[in-house]
Amino acid sequence: MSTATNLSRAAGDAAVSDTEVRIRTAAIVLFAERGYAATGIRDIAGAAGITTAAIYHHFANKEELLVDIIRVGQQALNERTARSLEGVERPEQRLALLISGLVATHGINRMSALVGDTELRALTPDAPAYRELVQLRDDYEALWSRTLRDGASEGVFEFAAERSTRLGLLTMCTGISRWYRPGGELDLASLCAHFTDLGLAAVRARRGRRPVRAAAVTLVDPATVPRIPGEPEEEAA
Amino acid sequence: MSTATNLSRAAGDAAVSDTEVRIRTAAIVLFAERGYAATGIRDIAGAAGITTAAIYHHFANKEELLVDIIRVGQQALNERTARSLEGVERPEQRLALLISGLVATHGINRMSALVGDTELRALTPDAPAYRELVQLRDDYEALWSRTLRDGASEGVFEFAAERSTRLGLLTMCTGISRWYRPGGELDLASLCAHFTDLGLAAVRARRGRRPVRAAAVTLVDPATVPRIPGEPEEEAA
DNA sequence: GTCTATACCTTGATAGAC
DNA sequence: GTCTATCAAGGTATAGAC
């Protein structure tokens, strides 16, 4: 559990108090393990070492706690990804950054990413927060769409249908938050490379006659991906 | 909603009453949309057009209802898959049957498959039912393991790590239950072919110098996959 | 086999003292 | 900023009539 101070929010400079980080950690861990609906406000308070009433000093209610966790993670991913793609035009290089960046994020921020990928359905669909989060996710996926379409029209990629290819690759990457643990078969940087290679192969990426492999492109280094406030550091198994 | 009688359980011959099918349908739809924990027994009763007390005549409790839905679907998948692989030795043909069979099942039994893929965590981990379901899932995944390892050792497949390759491909296939709907970009048979092609490409399947494509192998026809009792028929969008 | 009625527990959230 | 104490609502499950 982190005891660092002066952590900053992804979208601003507001400091996050130590108690607030402990609440976030408790919520992230429990939402990831049992799901939002199966987690009680008392479970969160107990894991954070405070009472339920204290939670309401930091967050308006349980739903806002969930929204905050998802938003911080999604905004961080969107900003890092947009920055990594700046000035990069070749579709195979863009796809490699998209895949390795997504895998890196789901390895570093494993639990909060899992919550973001599975608990949108817990939010009231007409709440403004829901719209905002769906918009952020759509903005992110648009980067994938554009890359896949460009690659296909340039003859660098070859696949039958953009939407199902995109969703298949996205699901494959986000799915690692359900089974990856530090200290397993592969370290995270190797996993980024491996999945990039699988993805490039899946769309049959090539330059001229030569298939493009992960070793020939630049990847996102997971060591450069920061943990969001509250995301626990997992021990190697 | 199906009104057929004489439906049979996957693992036996016991008839399923009309009311029981309506309960199953209500539970499958609500568990898939909101999750098990967020679904109340009153919600299920209301959707099935009965009272909560009547549910307890057909199922011992809410957990048993979930277990039953997951078990029937997993057993059906395991049996169909084992049958389709009988006598098939070539790894690329086995992988094609595994992928197309899994995609077909997740298209036909979309909602119950989604429940099976996401709600195991709702069960008490030391309950016998939990152990049984995990065992069934492990039996299924062992078919994938064996196929991938055989293909790699025969030089037909090429990938960096068996476990992450297997989990990546599995997640890609099971993920379609989160976004596929009848009447979309591709019909289900085309989706089976497309994902088989993505999977064969991802492991760089080849015979001699030639890449193996989905068009060169036999696939599972989704029209041969039966709906489990209670799985709703979805309208084309 | 389904109903009405209800028991009993846990839930998210709040009031007000310190 | 955190606590104790508490509330109203909703949760699962059951008893017993028909």
C-alpha cells in the first residue's frame, strides 16, 4: 500500500490526501475482485481502516467513487496514447504503440483497468457521468479505428472487417487484467512485445513482401506508465 | 421467448417445464445485463411473470440458479467441442474448430455464455459447485493447450509463450458476447470464419511455406449449435 | 405449482458529537 | 476529518393457504 504524498490527479493538480488514497485502494481492490454491486460501503471502510461515515467526507456516494476511479484511469490512458502517437504516421508503428500501450496500462494499473472495463454497466445510463465516460472510451477507440482503416487502405494490413477486428484485438489486450500477475511466465515488457507481435500477425501486417514483427517497431515501455492514485502495487507471485 | 416443450437438459433427459424456462430466461437476461449481484430475486420473478416464492419451487436459491445456467452451457460446449475434435490430428484444423466453435457458441448462447464467463466470482469458492465449474472450464482449456503446444512442436505454429497466447485468443473469442448482435456488420458464420482467420494468422500457422487461412480448413457451422434452455432468441437489429 | 404475507438481515446514507 | 448511532429501503428466503 502506497504511503506517498503529493500524488496528483490525472487531469489536474489537486493533491490527494492519504486517507483518500486508502479509500481508493480499498475500492479498486474490492471492485476488481468482487464487482461493484457485490461490494458494500462497509467492506470498503473496513479495508481502508475507517468508518463508513468517513467515506462520505471524501466522496458524495458509492457511485461517485466508482466514476472517479474509472475516469482517472481512462483520462490517463487517453492522454498517454495520444502523446505517443504524435507525429507517427505508419499504421504498423501506430498499431504497435496502441497494443503495447494498452497492455502496459492493463499490467501496471491492472485492477483499476479491470474495473473500468467491466463496471460501466453499474452506472445509471442517463447520468452525465455515464455519458462522459462512454465519450472518453469512444475517443480512445477512435484511435484504433483510424489506424486499422488507414493500414487497410494503404495495403499494410489485411483483414475482413474493421469493427470485429478492432473489438477482437481490444478485448484480447484488455483481457490481460483478468489473468496477468507480476512474476509469471513473462515479465510485462515481454508481454507487451508478445501481444504486439500477435496483433501485427493477426492483421497480417507487412511492408512489401516482409511481415512486420514486434522486433522491428518501437513499443511502449511499461516502466514509463505511472500507477494511478490508489492502484495497489502487486507482489511478484 | 421460446414456448417449445420437451427441451432437454444438456446432461440428461429430464424435461424442463415452461415456467422453469421462463425463470431461466429472466435470470440469463438480467444476469447478463446487470450482473448477478445487481439482480434481485424480485427482478427475476417480475420478468418471469411470477412471484418470488414460486422461484423457490424450481431452484433452491439464487446461487443454484446461477450455477445451473453456467453448468448447462459449459457442459454443452465441452461435449460439442470434444466431439468435433474426434479423430482430427492436424493442429491448424484443431485450432480452427476450437475458435469457430467457441465463437459460434458465444453468438448463439450469447447471454448465458457471458454469464458463464463473468460470474464465476459470485460463487462461494469452497462450495462444491464452484470446484465443479472450474474443473469443467479447465477441461475445456486443456484442449486449447494441447493444440497450441502440438502445433508449436510440429513447427506449424509460431508464438512466444503458450499460456499468454492461449489466454489472448480465448479472451478474444469469448469477448464477442459483449458486442456481437445478430444483424450487424457480419453474420455469425462470417464472424466464425473471420476470427478463425485472425487466430490462424496470430500464431502464424503455415504448412511448408504457405500460411494457412480459414478458407482452407473446416469450421463449425453456428447453425448446428443449439440454444440452451432459457437462452433468449435475439432479434436482428 | 403458485399465491399472500411476512420474517429477518444487510444495504447506502445521514445527523450530530467531538 | 472522523467517530457513534441510527434510519428507511431493499435484499433473500420461508410459512402456510389454496
